[in-house]
Amino acid sequence: MRRWGEFGHEVKRVSVIAAPMMVVAVAQYLMQMVVVVMVGHIDELSLSSVAIATSLTNVTGFSLLSGLVGGLETLCGQAYGAKQYNKIGIYTCSAIISLLIVCIPVCISWLFLDTFLILIGQDTLIALEARKYSIYLIPALFGGAIVKPLVRLLQSQSLTLPLLVSSMLVLCLHVPLCWAFVFKLKMGSIGAAVAFSLSNLIYLVLIVFYVSFSSSCENTRVTISSDALIGVKEFFRLAIPSAVMVCLKWWSIEVLVLISGLLPNPKLETSVITICLTITSLHFTIPYGFGAAASTRVSNELGAGNPQAARLAVSTVMFLTIIEAIIVSMTVFSCRHFLGKAYSNEKHVVSYVAAMGPYISLSIITDSLQGTISGIARGSGWQHIGAYVNLGAFYLFGIPAAVLLGFPLHLKAKGLWIGIVIGSAIQSTCLSLIVGLTDWRKQANEVKERMSKVTLYIDKDVDVIQ
């Protein structure tokens, strides 16, 4: 009975973090969807350019920031568990400084986006429009460099309700704002980019206001100090493997979309791949929430020196993830004949998506496991292991299998998707084995040793500066 009581209590803790973070993820996903929908009512040129620009800016910029900030989940979560609250503000400031620096070369690459697109054979008009759209997303990129660390600061303290309220408020503002810039002010796709950037800056202001004035963050205020500059090195030590872990998976999907354009009848094949990706991307907001909860609970308990509690958190969130994956995958499989109708009226597209249904269902299971276990990796601090696993799973097995099945074996889009499913299955299996074999007592001891070394290192360098 005691174990069931502990399990029930842990379910509540996980749910309090996961549910709001799922809503936050959905809101962010819908913000980009609103832009695409609005622009789609202008003309084909605007839609094509925005679609390409969105894909490339996500790959080169926003996904990179999301990956790098994963290192902060380890640092802040474990510091909060150890009740070293002053370190949370220091680590967050280090992350903001680091991400702002990273934004500079990213912005420079966006200035030459048209040149890159033309070099790979893209239409000149589409390339120029994509570059214009990307340039007006630069404020959103710099805003993201500040807001993403602040989100992790709140997440590490299980303060997810402010994130939920802020994200939903911004989404409600974003819809009329985007409509006004696109249609009322007749700014077209540039207006959509301006609206997106402005909405993200509003989100930033709301989060900064809460972090600055809420009593919940009284002990974790972000202040610029020499400690924060010194902590940049420690942040990048965890951030770079975290970014590699996230981006390798993200980039493999983009490779899938690009090579689908080389298939016979590329318009059909690319459309089907895009529909499948839309379905799985929307679903991924659920494992994203579970991953955030796993990261927070595991890092907090390891920081507090409670290996058994960390193990319970892992078991609980994995149990919830498996239940969710089974329910959603079965639902998608059952509705496979109707999925395509939500995106197209063309019978051949609908039937093609229906044929992809079983593989989409498998992707949902592997994505659920991967999203949650990646959160456990961030909470534990073994992102480097996740990076190696993703590199092998997708680039040694997944993508080569996709190319082989899609082209020489003539399975086309189905073959490409099966290849990625193979990569995801290998990834999920390896990560699951790593979690199952983890010695949580040893992990807790390593966290304790690392945090004591960081404290000594910072104190020593501060003395030198003084």
C-alpha cells in the first residue's frame, strides 16, 4: 500500500509539471501554424517561401537554442534539488549570455539564406522572399535566447502555471496580431514574421515580469555577475551534447523532407511526408511535456541526494508514457483512413496517408519513448550518451535505410518513413536499456561531487578576479 501511495503521489507531481508544459508546446506549435495558415491565403509564392524559411530557421536557429538550453535543465534542476538557490540565477544568466553569443553567427547565416537556397537549386523569387521573412524573425531569435533559459528556470522549480497562462495569452494575441499585419496593413509574409517576432517578445516580457517580481522566484533572481561569466564554460559543457542530441534527430527529419523531393512525383510524395510529419509533430507535444517533467523530477531528486526518489520518478513517467503511446498509436491506427481528409480532398493523397497509418503509429510509440527518455537524460546529465546514440541510430542506420528503401527498393515515401522508424526504434531501444541499467545511487553521488567542484571552482576564480 505504501508503494502505491508513493506512486500516486509521484503521478500528481509529474502531472503538475507535464500537463502545463504540453499546453505550452501546443501553443508554440500553433503560433507557427497560424503564420502558415494566414500566409497561405495570400499566394503560392508567399506560402512556399514561408514554409522553406520556417524549416531552415528552425533547423539553424530555434532548434539549436532549444538543444543548447537543455544543459540548463541539468544545472538548474540539480541546484534546486540541492537547495543551492543562488546558483539557479547564476546558471540562467550564464545560459542567456551563451545563447545570445550563439545568435550572432546564426543571424549572419540568415542574411545569406537566399544565396544558399539558390545554390541548392531553389527558385530565385522564393529564395529572396524566404530571406526577407527570415530577417524579420531575428528579434524572435534573440528573444528566444533570453526566454528559453527563463522557462527552464521556472520549470526546474515546478513553476509551470505561469508558463501555461503566458503562452495561452500570447497565442490569443498572436492570431489577431498576425491577421492585422498580414491583411489589414497589407504587409504580406513580412507582416507574418513581424507578428511572430512581436508575439514572442510579448511572451518574453510576461516571463521576465513574473521572474522579476514573483515571490516564488525570490531566491532565484537572475543577476549579471562575474560568477555568471565564469559559469559559461560549465554551461557549454552540458549544452553542446544536449544540442547535438536534439538537433541530430531534428535534422534527420529535415533530410527526410529534402530527399522526398527527389522521388518520382515529388509533389505527392512530399505532401504525404509533410502530412505525416504534421501529425507526429503535433503528438510530440505530449512526450515533450513528459520529458520536461522527467527532467525536473529526476534532476531535483538527484540534486537532493535521493536516488530512490529519482528511480521512482523515472518509473512513474515511463509508465505514463507507455500508456499514452499505446492509446494514441491505437487511435491513429484506427483512424488512418480519415487522417488524410483533414489535410487534403485528393483521394490518392488520402489513401496514401492511410497506407502510412501503421508506420505513423509506430513513430508515435518511438517518439513518446524518445521524448521522455531525453528528459531523463537532461535531468541526469548524460546528454553526451544520448548524442552518441542519436548519431548512430539515425545517421548510421535510419537515413541509409530510408534511402535504400525509398529509392533502390522503390517504396518511395513509405520507404523513407520506415527508415526513420528504424532509426527511432534503435534510438528508443538503446536509451531504454541505458535508463534500465542506470545506477541511481552512483548518479546521485556524481551530482554531489560535481556541484561541490563547481562551487570551489567559482569561489576560486572570484577570488582571482577580486
